[in-house]
Amino acid sequence: MHERLSFYIKRNSFLHQLNPLTKLTLTMSLVLISFVNSWYWTPHLLLLIMVIPLSYIGRVNEPFFRTFLRLILPAASFLFLMQAFFQPIGDSVIFKIWFLDITRESLMFAFRNAMRIVVMVCSFTLFLLTTHPSELMSDLTRRGLPGQFAYVIISTLQIIPQMQSKAQSIIAAQRSRGLDTESSLLRRIGSLVPLVGPLVFGSLVEVEERAIAIEARGFTSTHIKTSLHEIPDSNLDRVIRWILIFLVIASLALRIWLS
Amino acid sequence: MSIITQNLVYFGIAILIIIILLIWAYTTKRLQQDFNTLTWTLIPVAIAINVVIGQIVVTLKLPVYLDSIGTVFVGVLCGPWAGAITGMLANIIWGSIIDPNAFPWFPVAFFIGLVAGFCAKGGLFKSWWKVMITGFLVALTAAAVSTPIAVGVYGGITASGSSFITAYLLQTGQNLLPAVLITNNLVEPFDKISTALLAFAIMQGLSTRFLARFPRPQNVEVQKGVNWVQIAIAVVIVIAVLAFYILVVVKLTSQ
Amino acid sequence: MAIVNLQNVTYKYPLTDSPALQNVSLQVEQGEFVAVVGPNGAGKSTLCYTLAGFIPHFFKGELTGMVEVDGKDLQMSSLNEWVLNVGLAFQNPFNQISGAKYTVFEELAFGLENIGVPRDEMRPRVEDTMKLTGISDLADRSPYSLSGGQQQRVALTSILVMQPRVLVLDEPTSQMDPIGTREVFGVIRTLAEKGMTVLLVEHKVEWIAQFADRVIALHEGQILLDGRPSEVLTSDLLEGKGFGISRYTSAAREARKMGLWKKENLPVTLDEAVEGFSLTPNASPLGRGE
């Protein structure tokens, strides 16, 4: 069973060596700046001079572009079209399709909005491609995130593929018994129950034993937790983080000052 | 300030409210009461349930999301704060492995879990019709919180099918904010009431001994007996209130 | 001084009327390998959970009597302290995987991280324990990619690495295939030989007869018998109560009634049975005793 736990792909790149928190800060900064900055072309510029080059620096450009074309571009185009057509802004109508007016203003509006979303999704994708979940969690735990949260996140990431394959086999079994994913609405709702039942109950039973198991491994111990791996945090990391925070605050300040 | 910016500010305020609420709940020890070791092992399963059922629903092409069943489950069985945190974590994880478009919606998930938990604390999860009311209240909250996010982050049109409703409303001259608000209020109740009912049905199928292990088993003590009259009354009430609500919203916001 | 000391322990699960354990008293010396047998519902798992501290702290209910391990009293301790005293592994190996880690090595270190073991101590401790249980080759594998037997050995190792004083194992081979069973029993035997205090709940009496120092037969929450394997496992008292008696014992018992079993004691294992039956005079390969 193909276990896609996360986007992460192991490569030897500058981005991979960066501390996870640094990468997270980078992602959040890109998102915040593209949303906050009042200059129209901000998200477009960020995409071209930051996001795309970073995908090369991180040596994940191929998976990145694959995801971009497969997931991001269609969604963004949908958003763009919907907003261009249905946001009745402005008067300079460029062309009409049936009863829908497309104005220059709504095109511009849609273009920027869609691009903001693109930057957001791309930044996170890049982050996920270059950061292993257990590294991220280790680092955040070291910085004060309660260990239980790290536990929940990693545990969820491992349980989901298991449950998905359970669901696949239940769906396959039901299909062989006549479950139809194309039939009437009522039938489809009815078929939800025999799918949900076995899946959910089987998984819930494990919850108790797993709680005993982790309790037996000191999960609720009051000692200060230590960690097996040390995630490096270099001076470069710190410098980058501070620069990014500064840029975000500057954008915000600029925005407030200009309005 | 354009309406987009205004709603981005609302989004920021929502995040602030969440942070303040969490700090308050932590310092007053309310938050910790929702958590024992079982909560921590339940949450991953609940999130997985959110994800898997949410995806099954897409395969079956049903007109609902049903991606918060686990969140509601934890909110009822463990407490509002556990539910809220489950929602947020579910949202983050969904964004990390399925669709990063999900990230901005974490306040919605937070409040779904929170409201479900508080309703359950108030005894609103003990029979079918009470559960429907809980679902309705959760829906109202979800609609209210998701509207500013939809407007501020996405300009009102999100990547989901409900945007067509918004688009239609916009074309008929409705303003952006009310259009999105109405859309959400139409879409959410059906989804969230079904979600609450499914969570309730799951709980009915678990043994009392098992449920007793969680922090708040008292929320799920079953009042025996399915009263069809009660359910019918509940459905009528829910629809009536919904219709009334929408009318009020439309009236108040049409300018 | 006994390392495990139970005195008049009685326990009732919440919302139940009849006690799962009634007036159980037992002592275990350090290094002893004790097996516990009994029919379903006899209270074997309850006993395990009590020794491991989950009763009463996890399961609530009413516990009376004294439970003492390594001089510490259970009622005066918290669960998170007690698990350092007594390690517990149970049937389902899959549910014992924490889910928090991506490799077996990290999984084993999970417990050590939780209790705050210093980083430079963690690695050698995990490596040594892996060598002891023979799973060093699994270090970089994902715990979820392992077979049942491998997972159970990882579960055992992850408890061992915490260095408990007593190890309690509740039917660790019930869900294993024969290979897995053999692997797990191999590990248990190694531990017992190294002087670990082990309490093992098991159904496979033939194996117990060979390797356990002592067998306790539990029935309806009470200790029915407590003694050497050869005595307890062949006792007539076990008959008709749902105990999983070895087929060799049953066969020899029937044979004894017909006068065909000449030894004093009944056998438990195949070897003992062969040895015993070969003493029968005039025994022919066709088994026609005349």
C-alpha cells in the first residue's frame, strides 16, 4: 500500500538543512507579506523571485511543479474565473459572455486574489516538501510545544494512511456486494453507513489499548522530556528568521501608514 | 478600507480571540480537565475519521462535507477545549497532506469543536432531537466564522461548490459579505446536523464501559427511547428557525 | 524479600457486582519466572493490570488489599511512577506501537525521552536492549512495516529499555503465527535466563512446563493452585473448569484410568509423554493393550 504520510522528499539541499522553524517562518512571511502588502503586484513578484527559485534551491522543483500543475493551477484557475466573472466590480466592461460582464477591474481583482492563494499554497507545499514531520515536531517540542501535541500530529500522520487503506478495502468489499457509487442520492447516503461503521468502530477500539501502551512508556511522566535527535539551529537560521520577521512587520507598518 | 481588508482584519481578530480563549482556559485549568491519556490517543483517530470520511463523501459525491465528525466526537466526549484543539489540528493536518487551501480555515474548526463541546456540557447531546439542535448551533457558528475568512482570504469565492450559490447571489445584486453569509448559512446546517447525528450514532454503538474512560462520559448518557414525534418536531423547528434566520440576515444586510 | 507482594487483593471493576479478583495473595522472588494460567474471565488480565498499576489508576473501580513491588505500595504511587517499576506488554502488538515515531530505533527511545533520560545515555541503552532481544537489524524499519512477531518483540524491547524491576506479559503470543510465537518465546526465555522477574500469562502450557519456574492457576478471581509446573499443570483440580490442559496430560490421564500409564506424574510435554508411554509394558506400536 502506497503510504503517503506527507509531502516530504529527502534531498540534499540548502533548504533541507535549514532549521524547521526557519522554514516555517519563511512560509508564514511569504503568506503574510503577499496578503498584507498593498502594492498590487506583491504576490506575483513573490511567486517569481522567491517561491519558484526556492523550489530550485531546495532541489524539489520537479515534485513542486508536478503538484503545482496537478493541484494548484486548476484550483487557482477556478478561483480566478469565478471571481473575474462574478465579482461585479467596476465599469470598464471588456467583454460580455451571455449575461456575464467581465470588467477590467474584476479581472485585476481576480488576478491578484488568485495569485495570493497561489503564493500561500505554494509556500506551504515547499515547506512540506523540504521538512520531515518528525524533525519539525522535535524542534517545536524543544522550543516549548507540549510533547502531547507532537505525539498527536505524528500519530495522526501515521494513522491516516492506515485508515485510508482500511476504507479502500471496505469500499472494495461493498462494491463487490453491489455498492454503487453512481446510483441515486438516497442509495448513496444509505451506503455511507456500512462504510462508516466498521471503519470507525474498529479504530476506536484501538484507542484504549494504545493509551495503556503509551502510558506504560511514560507518556504522562512529569520529568522534563529529552530528545534523541538534536535538530541543529545555526546562526544563519536565526539571522534569516529575524530578517523575515522584520520584513513582515515593515509590510504591516507600511500598510497602516499608507491607509 | 475595502471589504476584503475589513474581513482580513476580522480574521486576525478571530485568531486573537482563539489565542486569548486558549490562554484563559489553560490558566483557569479548564483546558486540562478535558485531557487524559485517552484523549491524546483518541484525537489522532478522530482526525483520521475526519479525513477519511471527508474523502469518502467526495467519492460518493454527496452534497456535504462531513469532515468534522471526529471533531464533534472529541468535543462531546472529552470537552469543548479538546474538541477545539482537535479541530485545529485536524485542519492543520488536512492542509499538510491533502490540500493546503485548508489552512486558513482553522478558526472554523476551532469553534466547531468548542461549540459542540459546550452544547454537550449543557446536556444537548443526550437524545436525537437535542443532537440536532447542537448540530444547528454548530452550523450557525461555522457559518459565522467562515464568512470573514472566505471574504478576506478568498474574496468571497472559495474553491468549493457552494461558491456557485454565492456567485448567483452576487449577480442578483447582493453585496459580497451578505452573499457569502447567506451561502454559508444555507450550506452549513445540513452538513453539521448530519455530522452531529453521525457522531451521536457512533457513540450509541460504543459500550458504556468504554465511554466511561473518557473525561466527559456524562455528556453521552442516553435517554432511552426514540420518539419519532420529537424528531419530527425538531426537524420542523430547525427548518423554521433557519428560514427565519436567513430572512433576517437578508433583510438586515440588503442595502 | 519478595520483589512482588500481593496481600488479600480484591478488585471490582466499575459498574460491576462481582469482583474480578478475590483475596489474591502471592509473592514473587526476584528473578523468578512465574506463569499464570486460567480460563477466560478468571482474572488473568486483571491481575496483570493490577501488577502494572493500571488498576486502579487507569480503570478506577474498587481495589482493596496491598500491592507492593520493590518495596513500593501501589495505592501510594502514581501511575507514571509505577510504570518504571513494572513493565507491561499485552496481546495485540499493533496497538502497542506508539505511533509517535517513524523508525523502530526512535520508537524504542520514545519511552526514554518521556522519562527524561539524557541524550548520550539513550543511544547505548537502546542499542544494548536491542541486542538482548535480537532486533538490532530492525532499527531503521518503520514499526508499521513489521510482522506481528517482530512488532511484539519491538513492544517487549520498548518496555525493557525502561528497565523495569518486573515484567508482566499478558498473552503476548495469542495473536502470533507459529513463527512469531517462537520469536517471542525466545526473547522471554532469554530475559528469564538473564534474571529478569517475569510474570507471564499464557495458554501454551507445554512451553510453560519446560521453562517456567512456577505456575499459578487462576480461577474465578482466586488462586486455585500455586506451585511447580509439573504439579500444577497435571493436577486433577484443573479438570472441568475450562483450563487449557495439555493434550498429553489428558491422554495420559485417560491412559492411567485404563492402567496404561505407569508413571507417578502425568506428562505435560510431548517428550514427557513419549518417555512415560515407553515405560508401559507390552506396549505395541498398534496400541492394543492386553
